[in-house]
Amino acid sequence: MQLALLGTGLMGAPLARRLAQCGHSVRVWNRTHARAAEIAGDGVEACAALPEALAGAEAALTTLSDAGAIDAVLAVPSVLPALAGKVLVQMGTIAPQESRALAARLADAGVGYLEAPVLGSRPEAAKGTLLVMAGGDEASFARCLPWLRDCGPEPVLVGPVGQAAALKLALNQLIAALTSGFALSLGLVRREGVPVETFMGILRDSALYAPTFDKKLDRMLSGDYAGPNFPLKHLLKDVRLCREAAEADGLDTGVLAAIARLLEAGVAQGLAEADYSALAATMDPPAGRA
């Protein structure tokens, strides 16, 4: 298939390469053209202009940071006409209400829409092992399934637009909850002098264990949060979106408010671009340890 991918950041770049490796023709565009040009070649063509990237494409994928970035792209006068008759597949993390508003806006312009957020990061995108959650109508899902299967082996049509977006936020808030809970427990045992391996040994043998704990343990112990697959600023964005959606549904979001405060403290400390496990640095600052 001929595909247009808009946004060549952390997820967009490996996705573009993966789709090209699977035999698709991929044109990419990024607001900063140099970033798109970095991945040109081997089936990936970098375009300086949006209409050029969209010309001839059967579907357009967006891997943009938030709903505001998507709105900015659609505000370019030539974009909506260039998308007419195509399907726009939104693969980032946005709120359910933002996704539904986007679907309505595109429908008015004769553009199909599918939300398809993913669970996983750069390594999974490169290998085609992402967990793909789709929201939309069955026809749009079927139309995109051939290349969605190259992103992840078993894409799931969750339900109508908004439901996949909600599911993605539900999963991402678990990232925040698990990471903050683990950071607090790790900080407590370290400050009390309990050997970390004793703590981890018991935790690994318990029903409380999650693999993410071992994935983030070395970072939290070393304080090295460089080279993230998922930066702290993006987790903060997702926690805020989840809190808004949950409050709109009448849920108590006190826990999310507390985690958001910790993430905001991390951003204030200059950790916005760091791995999200830098959450530990705000909960257990090195200066406070013996």
C-alpha cells in the first residue's frame, strides 16, 4: 500500500521504517523537515510539503504528540482536500472526546477516520510487535488491517471511536501508577537500609510483581534517565488526559492528581525529556539519602 505518515518522532520514525520493510511505499512528513529527512531511503520518502506526502496515499497515519498538533496539521488549507476519500488513522494518545471531535470534523470533510493508539515503544515499533487498539467502524478497520498487522500481529477493533482512546489512557495511567508505586517502595527500603536484592527477590516471587519493575530498576538505582523510549513529559500529558476523561465519567481521580503533581515537579527539575522512570527522582531525591 502507499501510506503517508505524519510525524517522525519517537514512534513515527521506527513505524515508517517498519512499514517500508514490509513492502509498503511510505512518504513521511514532519514539521521539522530535517527529522523526516533522517529516515529517508529504503522505501521511505521524506516530503517537505504536506500535500506531497498525502498525494496518492491510501491512508494517512498521524503519530503526533497531541490533539493540538493534529489540529495544526488539519488547519493547513490544502490538507483536508488532499485527505478526501482517504482514511486518517490517528495513532497517538489523545482523549476520547478529542478523538470523537476529530472524527466528526473529518466526516464533514469526506474523510474516513480510525483511532489506533498502540501500547509499546520504539523497540516494538521496529519489530512490529506493538499492541494495536482500534476505534471506529468495521469498514475503516478492514481497510487498514493489512498494514496495521505489520505494526502489531493482532490489531483489535475495540469499538466505536473514543473507546480505543479511553483504553489507551486506562493502560497508560497504569504505567504511571505502577512506576510511582515502585519508586516509593524502592525509596523506602533503600532509606531503611534493606538490601535492594532482598526486596526484589521477595517482590519477584509475589503476586505483586510486574516486569516493568525490573525494566526500570537499573535506571532508578543509577539515576541515569537519558535515552528514553517514553519521556516523562508525555506521561504527564497522558495522566492529565486520563484524569480529565475519568472526572467527566464521575470517577474519583485523587490518585492521578497526586501523580501529576510529582510529574510536574520532574518537569520543573528539567526532567521533561528524561525517561518517565525519572519519576523516582522526584519521589526519592538523591540528596535525601544517606
